[in-house]
Amino acid sequence: MSFPQTTSGYGLGPGEGEALWFNGGFGVLKATGDQTEGRVAAIELLAPRGFASPLHVHRREDEFFLVLSGEVRVQHGEDVIEAVAGSFVYGPRGVAHAFHVDSAEARLLLFFEPAGVEGFFREGGKPAGSPGLPPPDEQFLDRESLREIASRYEQEFVGPPLPPRD
């Protein structure tokens, strides 16, 4: 399916969108700045146990987490939220946050306002070779390379990922 390039509205079915492998997870871009006149970006993310983001700050966009399945701990500032299917977490720009997948897999829908951060996922990831999680031996960028890419999108890594649950 071609990715819609319209601001008059569109719809995508399950699995439709721009598929990326990112840091061991599988992401599908559902909305980009090109489609929303820069208003919103959205990515559906399937991630395995242990998938975690470093503690980081977005300087230009707010982030919204909707857990579709699985168990995910989300840290915002000093607070840690135990998120399960149906949980929603809002992370305003300028507040350090991180997340860690605790279940065998988790599926999240991440929204960003305004759009633009989709470039980070494209540069930091790669087109998915097939639907679903990448093979275990698939190579991804190291943390320092991701840090450099993140800085171009006004994100700053400020700490380590959340550790695994005890």
C-alpha cells in the first residue's frame, strides 16, 4: 500500500503505514507531518521484553503513549506508571521520560504533537525487511549514534533506561 499524502483525511488498516525496524522493535508510521500539515505524528510500536528507551527529553513535541497490549513501565520525571492495555500516559515536552517493556511483547501507539519526530525513527531505524519484530541478529545503531540523531530532532538523552522489573 502506498502511504497516503493528503491532509484531507485518510484511513489505514492494521499493519498499514511505513514499516520500520527500530532498535529491536517493529514500528509502523501511521501519521507524519506530510499528512497532517505538521500537526501530529504517530507510530505503532511492537516491542519485545526488555525494549527500553533511555531517559530523554523532547524539546519541541509532547508525547502521548497508549498501551494497546502488554505491560510497560513509563517514567515521567520522578513518577513511574505501571501501564497495561488501555493505559494512556501524557508526556509534555521538556519533561524527562523513559519506558521499558516488561511483558513478553507490548504494542504501543505513540503520538507526537507537533510532527517531525518521525524523522528520528526513520534515521535511527531501517525499512522493515518483513512485518513483525526483526530477527534477533539484526544490527542496529549504537547508543552514541542514536544520541547524535536524536539531537538533530531536539531530543536529549539525560539518563539510562529503566532497569528490568525486580
